[in-house]
Amino acid sequence: MNKQVNVTISLSTILTILLIGAGAYALWILRGLVLLVLTAVVIASAIEPGVIAFRRLRIPRVLAVSLMYILVFGTLFGIIYFFFPPILNDTENFLSIIPQYLNTLNLPGGVLNGTPFGTPSGAHQSQSIFQTLFAFQSAFSVGTSAGAFRLISTFFGGVFSLFIVVVLSFYFAIQETGVEDFLRLVTPSRFETYVIDLWHRAQVKIGQWMQGQLLLSLIGAVIIYLGLLIIGVPDALLLAVFTGIAELIPIFGSFIAGFPAVIIAYSAGGVPLALIVAGLFIIVNQFEGNLIHPLVVKKVVGVPPLLVLLAIIAGGDLAGFLGVVLAVPLAAVVREALGDYDRRKRRLASPEKP
């Protein structure tokens, strides 16, 4: 016996689906603007602890926010202006040597009659490698100190995008409830209280994560500075500063920091010094990963470093530098939301006690 099933869809349901689809399409079209607004929200929230500290000194909020912006962007500009030129000069010298060095190597298959790798295809591959190296060399030879502002604006997608982020984040920050007002504006009224509470908890988690990473960065920078100073590597202080910044990247931060250090060591003392510096960074990475990180960051923060790393990779792949900026806050929000869902599920599943 065949049963006939009638499905009735009301007009309001159809309109709701159409509105959701139109909203999703509009967000996709305006995704660049959405990313800028979210970045502004994150920046305004990130500087809030500093603003509160200035407010305790009876400094007006507008002036406190202005001081925080001068401090943050001044530090960023100063690092790019003073740190990048010597590193890029050494990198340029290093890259200019590599093609000559590869031509003299006795690689498997031989470098026969000026044909690297011994085959025409190998010659084509090596030529492609050389062209890539020379392209890097040309890029590194550009004066960076004169273009620090241009470099910062490039990270944010251009001067106009940087201007929008700064203005919006400043607007959110000067109002004590600026971020909350924005969340109320974009959140349906029935979810408003929960979303604001979720963001407050995520903010605490982000702050704890940042404090843990800063402590880890400081420890790593001090150890690297002392090690490079003892070994006799030039620009030890600058390399230590770069190490501290790179340590903010979970898991692979010390390896990223080790790249310019090895280049400078190679330029100063050849292969032996470069190998010693590489060994120093490997030892520091193991020390941090097996001792400092479990004791300091993981216990204090509770955010798994693998989750942070995956979020950063996904954010960078989907939205470039802005995606990297938004990765950790969004990961913290998702983690808190999943925790709420899990607690709610357990509460509903467990029988009520009389």
C-alpha cells in the first residue's frame, strides 16, 4: 500500500530561506569589508587592557586609546625600520652566493659539462631554481627602511584598508561599550545576551593566550640573545628581537626565527658558525616545547597550540594577513561555543536529580 506524503512549505519559510541566501551572498560580496570590520573589532579588544591600565592613572579614555595606538604602531614601525635592513642585506649576500655554490656541487648524477644534475631536464630545473633565487635577491635588495609604512599597509591590503582598520578600531575603542554595541547591532535580539557573554569569555581566553605567548617569547628571546652573544654572531640583539616576535607563532616560531640567524651566521663565519646557530635554535625549540610551553602556556591558557596553528594556517590561506590576525580570536570563540554546546548536551543527557 502506497502512502502519499504531502509536504507544505509556508510563504514565510520560503522568504526566510531567500533572506538567508541573500544575506550570505551579500556577506560574500562584501567579505573584504567584513574582514576589515572584524579586524577592527579584534584590535579594539586587544588594546583594551592597556587602555584600562592608562585609565587607572586618571587619563581620559580618548587620550588613553591614542597613547596605545602610538605605542603599538610606533613599535611595529620601529621594528620594521631598524631591524629589516641589516637582515635583508645579509640575505641578499647569501642569495647571491647560492647559484655559484650549487654550480660547484658534486650532486648525484654529476654536474657534467656545465649541465647541472647531468640531464637536460635537470638543467631546466636548476635554471628555474636560479631564476627564483635571483628573483628573491632582487626583492630583498629593495630599501626596506624607506618603505616601512608601505610594508605595514601592504599587510592590511593597502593604505586605504589600513586607514579603515585604524579608524574603525579607534572608534570602537574610544567608546567603553563600542564592541558590545557593534555585537548588539549585528546579532538577533534572542541571541544578544549569549553572544556578548561568549565574546567576553573569548576575550579573556585571548588575553591569557597572548600573555602566555609573550612570556614564552621573552624567555626565548633572552636565551637566543645570550647564546648568539656567546657564539659571536653579529646583530645578536636584533635577532633576539625577531625571535621574540616569531615566537608568537605556535610550534614553528623558533624555526622561522632561526632562518635569518643562520643566514647572518653563514655570512659572518661560514658553514661551521651557521651549523652552530642552527643547533642553538633546535635546542631552544626543544626546551620550549617540552618544558616551558606545557608549564606556562598550556596550563594557564588551555588553548591547544595545534588548534592555534591550524587556525592561523586556515586564516592565512583564506584571507591572507587579515585572516592570520582573526585566526586566534575566532578559534577562541569557536572553542568557547563548542564548550557551551558540550555542557548543554551533557546537562540534557544526564537525568535530573530529585
